[in-house]
Amino acid sequence: MPAPAAFGAQDPDAARLAVLRLLEADPSLTQRGLSEALGLSLGKTHYVLHALLDKGLVKIGNFRRSKRKAAYAYALTPAGLREKLRLTRSFLSRKETEYKQLQEVIAELRADLERQE
């Protein structure tokens, strides 16, 4: 999985996608664990996670038999899986466009250097 920073913490869609990907990979992640993995503050992570919970994209389960009273697991709902797919397609398309534009800039800069040398 790419580093969460690659998703762009300032982009709300990218943050949601990163959370959905992380929770799908490890449903037992805590908010603190998510925060550390995302490189976001605990408050921002709480906000993003609860927005996903409020939209019904993620559900939370409590393991009552666990020795840890706060043992929770997050599960993506069918709507959450669809949203993850939608966000992935959108993010990938945007990044591919940025990549092509960056390649053009690099080619121009290389051409400028060759002319100047």
C-alpha cells in the first residue's frame, strides 16, 4: 500500500480513501493507529472516521468478550466498498493526469538544459 502521505492529507477525498483502505486492510486499527498511519492529527482522524460512520460507509463492532474493554473493529459496508471504488477511480484518474503534466514539464526542462549546455 502506498504511503498515506501520497494520498494528500489536505484533500478530503484522499483522506477518506486512505482511511477506507487502511480499515479494509486492518479492521482492528484504533483511531490513534489510524492517525499515526495517516500522518494526521487525532482530531482530524476522528472527524474523517466519524464522517464515514455517519454516512454508513463504515460500521463499528465491539468485541465484548475481549479482555480489552475498548476492543473495536471497523468494517466497510457494501456502500463503503462502493465509495472506496469510486474514490479510487477518481484519485487514480487525477494522479494520472498530474503525472502526464509533470512528465511534460520535465521534458521541457530537460530540453531547456540541453539547449543551454
